[in-house]
Amino acid sequence: MNQHALLFFLRGQGLKFAVIVFTFGLIYRLLHPVLLGRKKNLAAPRGGEWGPGMRTIWHRSLFPVRLTPRGHFIIIAGYIFHLGFLITLLFLSQHIELVKNTFGIYWPALPPGAISIAAVLSIAALAALFVHRITDPVKRLISDFQDYLVWVLTLLPLLTGLALDMAADYQRMLIVHIISVELLLIAIPFTKLAHMLTTFSSRWYNGAIAGYKGVKA
């Protein structure tokens, strides 16, 4: 298969397969805990659930007061990565054009320079978090293969996308970029990257359980 045929496959059947796996995988991850259900709580309620649950989402999405400087570093680096990644994903003109051609909807793109800055900041934040993981004794001890795998899978689309404008062989680099994106889509539902869907629901659940017990979450 030559480069042109491979690129045609990746943009067509390959992308469709990745999106199908991504979509149904996330639906499964969302429905699985609902279908499992939970045992009826026989203890008398000492408070509500919805209010404490929503407060927990709010407080844990901001900067907790009682954190060490290292804890604040992790949160700040995490926000920089996520914002940079989302800006690159949602406001790059080529990505918007893909959505327009597929779904018929579009929105204004950001200038290429702004996208490059967002991508570089996102990569830098990922690198900083990686260094922290391998240098912090506790983080290094509790990290497993999947932690490093998802780091690589998340980094590659940013890195290869940024390298497109500098590549001697644009088509080859585009193939590598699309493959990295499709691997990321396929991996998301089956790895810790699924937190993109479950973060807020799990925070609400923790706060709701604490509220039911009368504990301040």
C-alpha cells in the first residue's frame, strides 16, 4: 500500500472504525456502573446528596486551599495541558474543516500562531508532569505501564501535529499524525483516559455519599 492509499484509508475507514470504538466504548463506560447499580443504603440519611455532590464537583475543580506547592504545581500543569489540548483540538482550522465536512457545522478558527503556542504549552506541561512522575518516589511507586502508555498516546498527536509544518515529507508526517489520533481515540474508553467522561460524575458521587452520611466532603 502506497502513502496515498494509506492516507485515503486512514481518513475514511480507519477514522470511522476509531470513532465507532471511541463512541461505543465511552457509552459502555458510562452505562456500566449504572447497570451494576448499588445496594440500598440501609443507614438513616444524615443529609442530602445532590447539594453536597454539586459542591464537591465545584470545589475539586478549583484550587484546594490545603495543598503543598507540589500539589499546586500538579493542578496548574494539568490545567495548562488540558486547555492547550482543547484549544488545539477545537480551534485549529484543519480540525474545524473536518467537522464541517462531516457534520456541516463550523465555528471560527484561531490564528496558526495561537494554536502553536497552545500546543507547545500543552507539550511542556505534559513533559513537566512526566518528570514529576518519575522523580517523585510515591508517584513512581504507584505508576504502572498504563500511566506511561497514556502519556505517550496523548503526547503523540500534539507532537506530530506540531511537526507537520516542519516536516520534509508532509504526507508521511500527516499519516503518522492521523494514526496517532486514531490510536488515542481507540485507547480512551479502555484506559484511564476515560476520566474525560467520568471525572465529574465520580466527584458528584463521592460528595453525595459523604453528604448522605452527614460528612463534609
